[in-house]
Amino acid sequence: MLRPEDIEQKTFSTALRGYDLNEVDDFLDEVTATVRSLYEQLEEARKAQPVQPQPAAQPAAAPAPAAAPAGIDESAVGRALVKAQETADRIVAEANAEADRILARARAEAETWEADRDAKRREAEQEMAELQARVHAVRRELARLASDVADSLDRMDEAISGVAVTSAETDTYGRHAVAGSEAVEETSSYGFDAESSAGSPDDDSYSPDDDDDDAYTPDDDVAYSPDDEDEDDGDEDDDALGLILDDGDEDEDEEDEYEFDSDSSSDDDEPGF
């Protein structure tokens, strides 16, 4: 038979995220109070029952047994005891069932929590592996870019060195070209001076045959060419000299016409005989 002390001394093991311990304790306190009240009623009922007197010496004719007091109902007391016991058993059974449900739910929640924890751990490990792979890829890309930059710098240095050499050669060629141009200008001036002196009508010794000897020709001067590096400059000089010669021929034609007119006018002035 369950006693109130058994309920008070009953202990339950705790689990993760179970029922509120304070609520369970309060419920057990109510059960204990109910069982204790029933026990007290039972004790009062027992005390209210009179004590049976000892039987006297049997006379010849024994008296009839005394009847039970009219106010005491033994069947009611028995029913109260049975009811109290049933209530106590029911309360204990419900408490045990509730404790089992609490434990089962706590175990399920703990398993779910552990499963979530494992899933999150695996997810974190996967993310870490992906990040490490990306870091390695970025490092490889940086190394490749650094190598490309170094190669580009080397090519730029080579190109700059080549430009410097080409610039020096160009400066040297430019100085030679300037010197050649000055020589051509001097030659051209010489040609104009020679033609002017040869084609003057005031010179008594002038004749067309003298133009053939004194006129400037390309063979009289050697065109300057800086190390024969540019044939086009020589061609341009030859063209310039050709123009000079053409101008000289035109001057000779004009001088021939002048002599012819002079002779004609002198013949006309002489008187005829």
C-alpha cells in the first residue's frame, strides 16, 4: 500500500530539456496532501469504533451480544480506504507515466539536437574545405600573375633598350643627312652661278660652244650620300640637279635668239651698194 511518505521521498532522474521540476514537485505535493487526508480520515474512522468488552463468565444462559452502535458504518470506512488506495495508485501511475513521457521526449530532443549538431559540424567542415580550396586557387592565380608581370617587365626593358639604340642610330643618320643637305645646297648655288656667268650677253667671249664646256653637269660633282644608307635622298638630289640643268638650257636658247637678233639688226643698218 502506498503511503504519503513514499510519495514525498520519491525521486526522478533529470534529463535535458525535460519538464519543469518545480511543476512536478508541486503536483507531487498535492498528491501527498490528498493521500495524507485520506489516511487521516481512515484513522479517525478506526478510532470512532468502540472497543469490544471482554465476555463475562457464561451464566447458564448467555446473554445476547450487544448490537453495534447505530452511528458507525464499517462498509463506508472500507469503501473510503479502497477509494483512497485507488486514488493514490492512480496518482502514482500518472506521475510515473508523466515521468516516462518526459524522459522519452527529452531523449528524442537530445537525439534531434545531436543530429542537428552533427549536420552543422559536417556543413562547417565542408565550407572550410571549400574555402581552403579557394584560397589555394587564389594563391596559384597570384603566382601566375606575378610571373606574367615579371615577363612583361623583362620585355619592356628589352624594348626600351632597343629604342635607345635606334634613337642613337637615328641621331647619327640625322647629322649625316644635314651635312648632305648642306652640300647639295652649296652645289646648287654653284650651278646657278656658273650658268649666270656663262649666259651673260655682255661677255664678248661667250658662245654656245662655251656652254657645253662650262655648264654644270651631274658628273662634275659627286652627290653626297651618308654611307649609301638612303638611296631616295640621292634620287631627290639628282632630280634637283636635273631641274637646274633644264633652267640652264632655257637660258642658252634665249641667248642664241639674242645673238641672232643682234646680227640681223646690224645687217639691216649697213647701206646697200
